[in-house]
Amino acid sequence: MVLAALPQSTPSTLARYYGQKLSWRTCGVPGFECATMKAPLDYAKPTAGDIRLAVARKKATGKGKPLGSLMVNPGGPGGSAVGYLQQYAGIGYPATVRARYDMVAMDPRGVARSEPVECLGGRAMDTFTQTDTTPDDKRETTRLVDEYKKFAEGCGAHSPDVLRHVSTVEAARDMDILRAVLGDRKLTYVGASYGTFLGATYAGLFPDRVGRVVLDGAMDPSLPARRMNLDQTAGFETAFQSFAKDCVRQTDCPLGAKGTTPAKVGTNLKAFFRKLDAHPIPTGDADGRKLGEALATTGVIAAMYDEAAWPQLREALTSAMKENDGAGLLVLSDSYYERDADGRYSNLMFANAAVNCLDLPAAFSTTDQVEKALPAFEKASPVFGDGLAWASLNCAYWPVKPTGEPHRIEAKGAAPIVVVGTTRDPATPYRWAQSLARQLSSARLLTYVGDGHTAYGRGSTCIDSAIDAYLLRGTAPAQGKRCS
């Protein structure tokens, strides 16, 4: 199946959305403006009601001819684009880019400030995040299933209407309304991680409206959920192997001395996880949380996204393994879940599940299916495989049926689209970038040979200069360009 483009003419039923005027106001961070944009809750019934979407921008202030709006999205799904703009993109993108573009972001429907999906309160979410995702017996399996059911039921109870309309296709259509409202003839966009799926979907729906589009840390829309989860499991193993090789070269590696193989480092970490499974350790947490296997695993996974976090991970593991202090790994885990010191969670994980479970049929529908797939997941990652296999059961009990299915995106007729892949990316494996680049009719594949999740703005002058040249001058990198 190939994603079909929408008609080039705007339906009359959507005219009031495309013709709306935004009322901008100063907000939060100096130099930024915010507004609320309306879109139809249900594009199939555009007269049935609106959804209100949060938008932010920082206007171009530099010299030179303005290039319009540059829309950004950090991924997730569930990451706040408005927060990303205000905390990073609006101040951290290259000055030359910020000088020529109005930097713009919109929280996708169901995310952060855009009628957020809500599921569980803080205490209930604490219980959910501490639940053992490597069950050893029927009792532990039942408890994990019960937690997935409570999570899903909470989402269905708190966000019944929005939950049916947070698909990536709908969010991409919202982007086109914003493009028009901002007065841009074509979309200029940088999407990271899940933001690449959002951007590619936009290109497939509106190929004639594609301007300069960068998809960094690309996802592959043609994969079913089980294959996607299995590939990601292998991606985290690749990243861990890289961490392990680096760790044993350091003087403070608690998982092995110089010369220890990555496989042995992984075995040592798994042994530590099993120890925590039986005997969680103190963390000093005000709410009394201890560090068990689930939170420790999440803390390690969180550090795989950015090699700059590896020293912090070594320190946290040392404290936990040698001093019986789990505070450091708990900090990493809390950062992954976006839990603050007062025990409040952002809606990141709620929106993440809501979008994923609507976009694709569940990876597994029964515990028996997970158990049969465990060998494949454990082969993909001896360290994380069993936990990530069981985590793939989360959509099995979702209260809303999926509306999407795996599909190719070709976007025939679109202007050149830059697809960026990192060879040791844990969350969006490099093969996904290769696959998306083969699907998109006008793609240029740009490769970063290195570690971490995504590549733009993470230290590679080669990557940054290639993307900057494309955004500022429209010069796409040569097909197959590689950077390190």
C-alpha cells in the first residue's frame, strides 16, 4: 500500500480553517509568541467540532531576505514541539538559519498544550513505571497485563474523544492548515525521530506543497509494529555495544575492566538487573520509590540516546552497583518519562501510546504471542530483548481500534527531501533511513557515521553544514553523502 496524495484543491468544508487568522500574544520565554489554531477534530466530519492546537513562533530578526516559516518537531510521538522550540530550536539552531526564518512549532493534537491525552495520575503512573516488564511467572505476567489494562482504561476514561483522532495523518493535515495560515506557499520543515514520520506523511499527502524538508533520525512507515519494535530492540543493542566498548576504556566503568568484551559487559549488566528484580535498592526518593529492574533498565536506555550521557550512566551504575544507591539511575529514568520532582508526569507517554496504538495494529494481542517471540527479541538484544518484547504488548488492550496500517510513502512530484540516518542510532535504526530514502521519490540520503539519536545540531560540522546549505540556499546534499 502507498499513501495516496490528497486533492490539490482545498475542500470547501475546510475553508474556514485555512482562512483563519491567528491572534499572537507574548508568552513564557522572551522573544516568543504563542497562538491557538483551530482544526477539525474529525476530518471526515469537519463540521462536527474543533480541536484547539497550540502554536509558537520566534520571528526572524536577521538581515537578508526572509525565507518564511521553518516548522520543527522533536518527535516522540508525544514530544512538545512548542517546548522544543522555546528551549532549544528557537535559540540553538544556527544563527544564520534563525536570522532568515520565522521558527515555528505546533504541539500535535493530543500532545502537551494541544488538548492533551491524559491517562493516569502521578501515583498510578509511578506504579506503572515500576512494574516488572520481564515477568518470571504467571503471577508477574498477570500483574503486567493488569497495568497495561489500567493504563489503557485510564486513557479511554479521561480522553475519549481526542483519543480517536490523534493519528499521524490527522496531525500532518493540521500542519498544512498551519502552513496556509502562516502564509507559506510550501512547507519548510525539520522533523526528528517520529517527526520524520510526521514530515514524510505530510509529503505523501501534499507532495506539491513540499519545500525544504529535513527528516532526521528517520522512521520507516512500511513496517508493522512487531517488526518495528524488533528493529528498535536491535538498535538499542547496537548502541549498548558502542557504550560497552567505550565504558571498558574508562577508569570508572563498573561493568568491566579494560579488555572486557561487550558481550561480557552485557552479561554483567543483566546480572545486575536480575539482582534488582529480586532486591530493589534505595534511591532517597521522597515518594519512597526504590530502584528495581524496570526503572534501572529505563535509566540505561535513556542514556543510549546521547553519548554525552555515558559518563552520567557510568557514575549512576557505579553508585548503584557498588554503593547500593539507585538515585542516579532513577534520575535518568525520570528524565525518560518526564517526571518532575513533585511526582507529576508530562503527557509524553500518554500521547506516545495514543498515537502509536492508533497508527498501527498492535504488535502482540496476547501474552502467548509475546512468549513465542521472546527468542527473536533476545537474539536482537541479549540485554534489553525480553523487556522490550513485553513492552510491545501495550497496545493489545487499547480502547480505540487502530485506523492506520503499514504503508509506503513515495510523495511523487515532491521537491528534494533530505533523509538523515545515524549508523548507531538506538531508537531509529539506520536501516529505517535507508528504507525511507528508497521509498521517497525525491529523497537524498545523508548519513552520519556515529552514535546517538539523530544528527543535526549534535556536533558534526559536516552534517550541520550540509543541512544549513539546504535550508538557506536549497542546495540538497549529494545522494549518499556520509559524514563522521
